[in-house]
Amino acid sequence: MIPLLLALALSPQDEITVSSVLEPTVIKLGDVALLRVEVSGSDDAEIGPLPEVKGCHLRRAGPPARSERLSIVNRTRRRWISLVYTIVATPDAEGEYDLPPIRVTVRGRPFETKPVRLTVVRDFRGASLAFLDVAGPKRAVFRGEVFRIEATFGIREDLVQARAVSEPALRAAWAEDLRDAVRLEIPPPSRDAAQQIGLNGRAAYVSRIGSIRRGEAGFAAWRLSVPFVASFPGRIPVGKTFFVFDRIVRRGSGFFGQDEGERMFVDAPAFEVEVKELPEEGRPEGFGGAIGRFGVETDANPRDVKVGESIRLVLRISGEGNLEFLEPPDLERAAGFERFRFFGRLEEKGEGKREVVYDLAPLGEDASTLPSVLFPYFDPEEGAYRTARTDPIPLRVRPLPPGERLPDLPGAATESAPKDDLRDAKPVLAVRPRAEDLSPGAAVVAFLPPLAWFGALVLRQRRLRRERDPAAWRRRRAGSAFRERVPALRARFDAGDPRDACVELARAVASYLADREGTAAEAVIGADVAARLRSRGEPEDLSRAFAELLDACDRSTFAGAGSAAEGRALLDRAVGLVDRMEKEGAAR
């Protein structure tokens, strides 16, 4: 019995081999090919960085698939172990592509696969049955301006009416991640015009625009419109776009019969969007970053008041442009408003409009008119600054009754100060009291007003930074936003549902990385995370560590985490990596 056990324990392992297979070797432009790299004889393997291939993008499709088989022959145990790495090859144009060898390290020994050739041909039949147009702005846009990229696509009406097509989808990386631009939320189409399609492997809704004619054929057409805000001057690359659908060539027979289809592809070329800085020449005083075309109007209520009584002044800004990010006029420093006391303002944002409510009061009977509100903006179509203005609003200001006075009215006008300067602060205590004259409670009460004022000033400065540069605000907030999700993630792991909790953890990590980049989280999920982080200047060890963390989350999701403790260990690992990235990561 003992010799048998020794033989089983000491049986030799299979010889290590590394091979690769490309399937298929000929594809249509818009399709993908899969390069499978198989390691046999050991599971102690690591695939090296993927080579760069001009015109063809290579990325790993998740963690390797592992298989193991045991057998005993003549008292000798044999174990076959294999790992299969899947690499997705996505070409940008038709032609021949030589894919270089893939480097693999197995038990410390280097291996290389053989080079393979991929042939890509254009799908002329697909172009005859469908169309795809992708367009960006027709002129250079300016930093901070909202612009759109639109994909219009369709299939011949006779095929749609005969239900001879299925699974329409767009492959448009720009719809999720556009370098040096912030993607805004896509407004959902109306229910009667909504059409569900595939967008980069996920379900999405586009707008049905009805029937259009191109040449002599009619097409059922749809449109996807994605808004962005340009973050940096330069040129923004918009990659190729593909419209994919299956044409049914043979119907299935019988109850369980399946239709036979042929995949069709239509492509639209890549292009660039030029981004310019706003001109300094002619920039008006009080310009708050508004870019577009706007109109303004005001309303006031009440209009019959006593000196010092509150008036609600409503400023409505409407038009097309960066309404979400512009800074409204600061009337407290605007010409003509010197004889009004300001108590604060509230804001409300909506689609196509912005409403600002100012709370102010006249300081004397001479403040009988609310002056025109000036709203400077930059018109990108004309390439010049413009100023919209409201009509003045007459008021009836009655004097205070005899014997009544306003003790907190400011005195003579002080020297004008820059916006948000601390010199605007009014003294809280006119005479500094002696410490022995203040009880502990009185001291606390005395210091509450300046503390509240300082807190309001800090909040205002944070809001201004967020609205003027939303991408930078996301980067600064990335770490704290991730930490806010940690308690809920820890509770999910403690609840005994590690598989779903791993999914949420992967999303939280992807959202953190996307916030640092200023992109959508969807652009990080499924990407070559290590290469992506390295390209943005992040440290090599952190880049690999984040990629390995997301791979571990994938394995736990599909294979199932062994226990809640293992899931919590993954969460602790993620928290540690985020802390390191906040301290050591590259700052753009």
C-alpha cells in the first residue's frame, strides 16, 4: 500500500507546452477574431504584455479558463492541467495583420507562441442592405462647450417588414469613453420613439426617426445622440463605428428549429474633434463660463416693500449651451445693485433652463428700481462674446415708520473687493469682549456666526470648482466616493452573498478608476486595465494590482467566492489599493 501511495505522490507531471490558435483567420471588417493561447502542464503561468499591432487592437477577455484531468495507469498518476487565455483582436480597417508572438512565463521559464496572420475584408453586402453615418460638430469647439456626436443608422425597409433581420447593435467606443471630454447623461427617448438595440455589448435605447430614403431604397432608421463637454484644448479622436445585424437566410423548421443567419457589418470612418481655448480678447467682466446661445429674463415679488424688506428676484436663463456648468451672475458685485442688501440665493436646474432666485432688500427709498441683469456669454457660432440683459423692474420702496430702524444696515460703501475676498466679511462683534466677561455658553453663541459664514464660503468655493471643471472635480472626489460605498459593500459580504457582492465591488473599483480618468465606468469594465492605467502614467505595480483585483472579482463572480471572509479580503484589498493610488498615483 505504501509503495502505491508513494508512486501516486511522486508521479511525474506532463511536459509543459504553449500553443495558440486564431479563430477565424478571415473576418469581415467590424467583426472580431479570438486568439486562444493554451498552456498545458502547469497552472503556474502568467501572460506577458500584449504586443502593439498597428490598426488592430488586442485585449484580454477576462481571466484564463482552467481545466484539470486525473488518471491512474499502472499505479502511476497522471495529471493534465491546462490554462486557456482568450485574446480579442479588433481590426480598424481591411487588410492583412500579422499578430506577433505572445510571451508567456510558465514556472519562471519564458515561452512564445507562433505568429499568426489575420485577414480582414470589407462587407460589401452589408453596405447594400444598411447604412451608418456618424457625425460630430462641423467646426472646432471651445473648451467647456457642449457638443454632440450622433450616429444615424438604418436597415432596408423590406427586410424589416419581412422580419428578416435580428439583433441590431452598434459598436461605438466613443459612446462610453471619449478622451479629454466628459460624457453627459443621455436623455432617454420618448416612449413612442424608443428602440432597444445593443450598444457595446449592453442593451440601450435609441430614437426611432422613421423611414428615410437613400438613393432608390427606403430604410427604417434610428439615431443615437451623445452629449459631451470638451475638457482640454487639442484634438479628440473619435474611433471607427460599426453597425452590426443578423440577416436571416433560412427559417428554422419545427418547434425547436432555429433560424440560420448571416452577420452583416456596416462601418463609419474615424474622425477628430478640434477643441480650442476661449479667446482672452473681448472677454467681458463677470463672464461665468457660459458658452452657447442664451436669453435671460427676471421677475420680482413683491414690488411694494418697506426699506429692508425682502424681495424675491428670479433670474431665468434659457437656451442651448453648457447650462449645467456655467456660473450665474453675482449681483452682489454687479453695477447698480449697490443699494441692495443680499441674503443669499437658490438655484434650480432643468433641461434647457436654469433658474436662480436672489433674496435681496432695498437699503433706502432711492432703491426704487431693480437694474437690468447683465449675462455675458460666448457665442461659439460667431466666435465672439455677447451680453444678454433683462429689463429693469420698477419698485415702490416705502420709508420705515417713525422710530423704527435697521440696526444691521451697512454703512457707507466700502472699497470694492475681488470676488469671494475675505474683506467682504462683516464684523460679528463690534467690540472685542474680555474673556472673563463671556460665559462658556455665550462664547459658543458668539462664535457660531463666523463659523457658519466660513462654512458657507468653503461650500461655495467647492461648488464653483465643481461647476467650472467637472472632470477635475470627479478626479478629486474619486477616492472619497469609493470610500462612501465601502460600508454598503461590507454589509453585503457580511450578509452571506459574496457572488453578488463581488459584482458590486468590481463596479465600485471600475467607477473609481473611471472617475480618475473622467470617463464612464463602462469603459473600464472589460478593458485591459493594466495597459489602460500605464498609458495614463500610473505606476506599473499599481496598474498590475488593479488588473489582478478585477480579475479576482471576475473569478469570484463566475466561480463563486469560497466564503464571506474571502469576499471581505477582496474588499480590504480594494480599499488598500485605492488608498495607495490616492497617495502614489499620477495627477493629471
